[in-house]
Amino acid sequence: MAPASSSTDIASRQQRRGFWLRTLHHWHWISSAICLVGMLVFAATGITLNHSAAIEAKPVVINETAQVPASVLRALGKREEGNAPLPGTVSAWLNDELAVSIGSQAAEWSADEIYLSLPRPGGDAWLSIDRSSGAVEYESTSRGAIAYLNDLHKGRNAGAAWRWFIDVFAVACLVFCITGLFLLQMHARQRRMTWPYVGLGLVLPVLLVLIFIH
């Protein structure tokens, strides 16, 4: 009966191995498909960020002025100081007049002026409203496509939706790497250089940190 029992154990182990191989491959290819485009962009922007001093950016600055109608100006009310969003009527008028997206960002209020900072990936912008005359000054600065992608890489001024995307993307990358690690472990017997290469990927950055970064 021993040979039959041994054959059953081997068959059972093979079934378990086959199950985990199929499961890991399934999650590995799904996570790699989700990560593919994002990982390419993040890897490319990692290079551009690392060499940002060598990549020249020529900022393009646009200045615009406008005049708030009296009816819209009255919607500002009597608030004199503090931070608060602009009233909807004023925001809508500015969106139409200057082609900007005001949203619900808080502005800096004073008795004489309202100042609104409008940072965004790859650029910056601001506008001010003179509360007595209704004069609006708007300035927009764009640093180009590479700066835009670099800021997306860092999540700089990209909003809540992009922060959520980065979180989901990071989870998918973790799934991709962890399933890849288990697949390496399952194939390591047939590929003797598996763990030396994995160890190199760990030891090399540690050595660089210890030797060159102080």
C-alpha cells in the first residue's frame, strides 16, 4: 500500500502546485496589464526627474485682465478677511471670462483684494480681484509637457482623483511584484540563478546607499 500512498501524495502535491501556479499567473498577468502603461510613464518620468537640471524648460507666461461687472462684484458680499471659496456667481463668471477652473478652492480675502492661487501640474497660476474697482488680474505659467508629467509622477497639485489613482496603481504594482516573487520561488529549482539575481537587486541599492549617500 505504501507505493499507492506515495503516488497519491505526489499527485496531491502536483495538483496544489498546479493550482497555485494558475492562480499566481492569473493575478500576475492581470496586475501587469493594469500597471503596464502607468509603469512605463512612471519609469520614464523617473529618468526625467533624475536629470531635471539637464532638461531645459522654457516657461510660457500668459497675463490677462478683466473687469468684473457690478452685479457680479456685489456677490462677493462683505467678508473682509480669512480664507474661503469664491461665491458660485463669481466663480462661474471667471470660468467663462478667463477659461480657468476655479472649483471650490479657498481664496485669501482681505478688505481690498481677493487673491486665489491656482497651482497645477506642470505650471502655476493666480488671480486677484480688486474689491473696489472689480479689476481682475490673471497670470498663468506653463513649464511644458515634461514638467507636467514630472508633477504627475510626484502627485503635485493633481487633485484627489489622481491621488486615488496613484494608490490603486501602487496596490496593483505590489500585487505584480509579490506574485512575481512567488512565481520565482516556484520556478527556482529549474533556474539556479533566480535567487542570486534577486539578491543582487537587494544588495546593489543597499551598497550604493551605504557607500555613496551620506
